[in-house]
Amino acid sequence: MQIGGESLENLGIKWGDNMNFTICLHRIHKHPNDVDESYHILDMSVQLDHLLNKLVDLNQYNLENNQQTLVTFDDGWKDVLLIPDDFFLKHETLQPVIFLTDSQITEDFTPLPLHKLYSWMSLNNISLEQLTQFSIDRDELKNLREKVQHEALSNLTTVPDLENQYLNSTDIKYLRDKGWRFASHGPEHSDLRLIEDKELMDLLSNSLCLIEENNLETWIAWPEGRWDDRISRIAKEVGFTKQFGLIEEPRKGSNGDVILRNLW
């Protein structure tokens, strides 16, 4: 069977699987210029009609095979509002889920460091290949704590305000009323494997409290899809009931309880 022109095998879906598979998305655009170029180059944005066609095909496949799919979105982008408000109500085998960091749940709209970087690059017509000219290494940034990432990018000037591109509390209520679910994307958007046990337990406990105070799902999607068995164990001890990683991310543990998502 083909989904949006791609075989099920290419999407990580095998015939006969009776387990639910899970999709991970970031940005959505109608037109290429709707998002910064970096998101296209990094395959982090999908064209709206293309996405909807793939999801329609996937819903039909699920109906034929008595399956359901979690369609997850990371980082709290307002792009999800491009999806027709009745789409998931009409395609009932697909459950949309949005993962938000602690700051996004509390409506702190300070751009995540990489979002800030991509916006600055777009404004100044700078490519990913040119970043080294500014002593910036994207891969090295991703290996730093979020606060240190912000410090490393503090000299970037003329960065557009991204607040209106993130979901706010009104958007979240609207989507929840339409059946969308919301959960945690962690206490900060960094590689949480770098944090020692005690600090990580405190941070994850705070994240869980935020989730429970706002009546959201007690689930966590590990930032960057990076996790190991140690931090997975801590998250379970703290009280998170589901954990999500990424199939494509090599830096992951062996705990079979962590749900691995396919990047779309």
C-alpha cells in the first residue's frame, strides 16, 4: 500500500504489525516562504496538502487494519492551526498530540535557541554552510544545555519576534476542545542525558507538576529524540506514564517501553 506516494516500508510501517506506530512532525507550510529556509533544508517542514493526503491514506490503512496512530507535533508551533479544524474528527484513527516545553506551557515565548538561529539566518540570508564563518556549529549547540545555547547565540542581532508563531493558551484551549492532546517536551529543549540524576529528577518532577496542573497528558517526548535507559528510568520514577523518542535518532537507549516515532 502507498501512503502519499511512499510505501509503508519506507515509512517504517510493516505489514502485519498490530502495534500502533507514531508520527513526529515539526513545521507545516502552505507555501515555501511560510517557514524559514533552514526548516526545508533540514526536512523539518511539510507542505499542508501533502501532509493531509498522507494522513487520509494512513487513516484508511488504519481502518482496514484495526489500528490507530498518534500524530505528534513538537515545539508548539502555531502552524498546526493550518490543519482544518474538523480534520481529525473526520479521521478518527488519527490522534493529534502536541508536545510543549515547560516554558511554552507557562507562555514564556522566548524562542528556542535553534528557532532563534534559523530566524536570524533567514533575515540575514545566511545558509547552514556559512554558520562556521560566525563561529557557530549547529551540532555543537545541540550538545549544550538550553541556557548555554542562548548564551552562545546572545550576539545575534535583529532577530524577529517569534511570539506570534507559537501556540498560546487560547490556541491550546481551542485545539483541546477539538480533541487534541498535549504533553511535555521536557523541562528544557536540550540533550537531557547531560544532566545528573538529582537535578534531572527535580526538573522532571517540576515538568510533571506543570502537566498535572494544566490537566495535560503525563507523557514526555525527549528533546531531540535523545534519551538513554538512565533518564528513561528517572522519568518513570517521577511519574511519566508514556515516553517518546525518534526512530531516526541514534542516541537512544534500549528500553522497549519508549515509543519511537517516525519523522515525517
